[in-house]
Amino acid sequence: MKHITEARVEDAVLDWLGQLGHEMVCWPDLVPDGAAQERDSFEQVDLTGRPRDAAHRLSNIERG
């Protein structure tokens, strides 16, 4: 029997989310001047753009 490890759980969750259409972005890309910048500074801890975009998509689905 294989042991359950954090890495196995993480891989399973990332696979499942990928099947649902989510995209993984590595944190270095989200920092200021990163490839997919979502922070104005390193002091900014919240990434408001993603939840806002997701809520917008969900509201459009409900109206659809």
C-alpha cells in the first residue's frame, strides 16, 4: 500500500482542478514584474483579481 504524503495529495488536487479547467500559476509569475503580475508590491498579500474574475464568470453562468 502506498503511503499518503503531502505531495501525493497536492498532485491529486492539482490534477482534479486541472480537469475542472483551472490553470496553475507559479508564485514567481504573480509577483511585481512577473509574467502574470497580480500584485503591485510584495506587501500586497491578497490577489483580488482571481476571485473577482471567478465571481464574474459564475454570475454569467447563472444568467446564461
